[in-house]
Amino acid sequence: MKAITVKATLAWAIFNANLTVIRRYESIGFLKQVAIHAGKQCTRSDCENFFRMTGIKPPHHNRLPLGQVIGLVDVVDCQQVDSSRWDWKIANPKPINRFHHKGQLGIYEIPDDWIDYDCSKNCILEECGYKSQGNPRGQWRVTVWPHPYEEEHYCFAVGMGGGVMSGGILGLSTLHGCYLEAEEALQAGIKELYS
């Protein structure tokens, strides 16, 4: 499977705001399916610049999926813009079960068997950040999931510096709490990190 890494704002817009053109520094034969990998970093100014250039307002930079392959698109046309840039016309965006990948420049290959079309395995909300004080410290990610036992309720999971917080729901120790709203679960997970 061919894959490309794009800015996280662009990746989000392809699957959530009907963005149909990607400007690239390489040509590709059209009628190819390509996996979209969201870059590993995104800042507030990246989101502001994206909004200025496109008129599309992405979520807060901490809420974008970072460093993940998030879906597939069909490249249906490729037009040269100038001596070094091409516009790829894309269609049929298909979200997939997201997975982390390092990404790279240009067009690269990922194994076909890594693609899982079951999007129900994706979290509902996520936020990431960096904790610089207290213990433990480092990169963190809080994800929100449907509660496994309470219908229309939510729970959260916390990852910190490569590990996960355990001791949660019986039988599913990495999931914590029971909340009526997904945002409430997200904020509870972030509060847990800093308590």
C-alpha cells in the first residue's frame, strides 16, 4: 500500500472537511489508493495558518491525531502546478482503525495487512501534551472510549511516556471512570495526570 505523510491539519481536513486536493512535491499516477499518515507534530500556529490558507477551522492542535495512519484515499488525477509541485485530486476518503507509524518524506510503502477498516476501534476523543513537572513527566495522551458496561456513557485511558495507567474498570484495567459526556471523560483523564 502506498502511503504519504501530510501535516496533521491537512490529514484531519481530508476526512472531516471534504478537502479534495493535496499539493505535493512529487507526481503520482492517478487511480491509486494511498494511505494518509498525519505528521507527528502540530502547533497552534500550524492550525492558525491552515485556517488562514483554507478557511477550514481544524480542532485544537492537541486534539489532532498525530503520528498515525488515519485513512485511505483514491488519487483520481494529478496535475502539475509548476516545475516542482503537483495537485493530487483525491476522492473516496475511507477512515480506518488508526495506527501509529513513524512516517517519512515522499511516497513510501506500508504493508497491506496493517489496514483494518473497523473504525469502531478508534477512540472518540483524544488529547495529547507534555508534562514537564511532577512525577511522572513526559509526553502524555488521554483517549475517550465508549464505556464497556454502561450504554451511552464514556470512560478514559491515559498513556504517559510509553506506559499506560492501570487499575481501572474491572476486567479492562486501562479504562477509567464512567461519564455521561465524552468531553467530561477527557477532562477527568487530564485532571488525573496532573493530580
